[in-house]
Amino acid sequence: MIRAAAFNQGKFPTIAFTNLAKESLGVDLRKLVSALEKQLERDFVPIWGYPAKLRISDKPKPDEWQIVFLDDTDEANALGYHDLTKDGQPVSKVFVKSTIGAGEKISVTTSHELLEMLIDPGAQMWAQDSKGVFYAYEMCDAVEDGEYEIDSIAVSNFVYPSFFESWHKPRSVRFDHLGKVARPFQTLANGYQIVSNGSSAREIFGSRRKERHFREVEVRTMHRSEYRKEIAGKRAGTTTYPGESGAAADTRRPRAAVLHHAGRLLSELAAMVDPLPGDDPFELARRGRQGRVVDPLPGGDPFEL
């Protein structure tokens, strides 16, 4: 699970690319990093406003983020690569054998990981649609089959901030770099997204073909998506997911879910500060001077905690 980390507070990150894979990447790493630098500067940063310095290094510095190439998840476990570096910085992993085995390109997968890590390094941000469903704030998942070339190197398509803004009408603005998305939160045919009801998380797919490929061919172990689902928790759902009905659908409406969580918050606050101790939770007789009710949190701000 992602833990609290500094994540280079106060400055934009330097991201070190480290190749520990024995399997060939199928692309020159220097040319790949050069193409990714151009993708950031030309395409991504003007939209998202979050630059980074990229470099290749066998020994990343303690304050650097990392993208590490490994053969597979067994190697990641053996070398101790998990959610964060030992210095508390985010790390993304590109599994070379698994990627090639799934028929995907190392360069596209690396671009995908880079763009998503830049905006949400902790894999913990979500955007809520008009029906109360939370969508993972991932830049490439919904459009992950889309690619384009920079200096003959294939890189990943990515969504724009408008993709996560439910008030936009279909085709009213641009939602992704390649212009394939027509509306907010749309999952393209060969894409997928992680959705949550505020309690648990699961995947939705743009097509049954993508779902079969995801379940039977792709290896997602130790990817960002798995950490995100751990963070969301494993409890039963409370809001209907897109495309579900009947027994698969959850019964609690978003408004009821909000009231439920608000009630839990008030219970927690009551446990923190009890202005009127006693067996009767509704007792209002305990006072100071006559006519003056005790203020458990004195101060100018009535909402101060």
C-alpha cells in the first residue's frame, strides 16, 4: 500500500530510469528517454503543467523518483521493488517480459507509467462523475490502446483534465491528446478504468475483448492499479457501477452514501470532544454562568477543530 512520502515537496521531480531487466527492451533506452522528454515538453506539460527532468542512472539519488525496468514480478520481489523507494519516493515498474508477452510495446508502457506517475505519484486521487461514481485519476488507462510516434518511438495517448470534469457536453472540448474521446469519463474500446464507490474499487472495460485480454493475458501484479485498489479497501460496494444492474448492482444511492459517511464523521468528532459528559447524549443542562452554554472549542472560528 502507498504510504505517506515527501514526493519532492516544493520542487518538480527528477525521474531516474534504471534498466535491471535481462530481457531486451526492444528499443534504445537513450532514444526512448529523449522521446519522452519531447512528449513532456511539447504535448503533456502545456496541458497538465507539471514538468520533470528525466535521466538514465544505475544509481538513482535518494530524492529522485524512479522508473525501473524489470523482467517480471518475481524479479521485483527479489530486488525489493514495491510501492516506494527505500527513501520514500515513488517508483513505477515496467515488466519487460510481461509487457512483451501481452503484445505491448515497452516504449508505450513506459510513457504510460511516466505520465500517470507525474500527476498522481501516490495513486490515490479520484474524480467523481455526476452519478456519484469515483474514477481513478489515471492519465492513460481509458485510452491505453492509443499511441503516436515521436522520433520513430511509440508513446502513449493521454487524457486531458476535461476528461475528469463531468459538466462538459459531448464533443464540446478536447478530452484526450489524439482526439478519440467524445465525453467525460469515456472508456475507449481497448481501454479500462478503475472505479470506486468510496469503499471498494474494481475495473470497468471498454469492451469484452479488452476484459478477456486483461484477465487472461495481461499481468497487472505490482502495478499502480493494484496499489490503488488496496487503498480503496476490500469492503462491499455501496454505489452502482457503470453497466451493472440487478444482483450485481449496489443498493445505496450516492446521497444515502454521503449521509452515511457524514454520520460516521459526526460520530468520530463526538468521540474526540465531548462537551457534555454524561450518560445522556442530549443533555444540555451542563452550563457555566447562567445563560452561557459551554463552548467545547473556544475561538473565533465556529468550524475550528
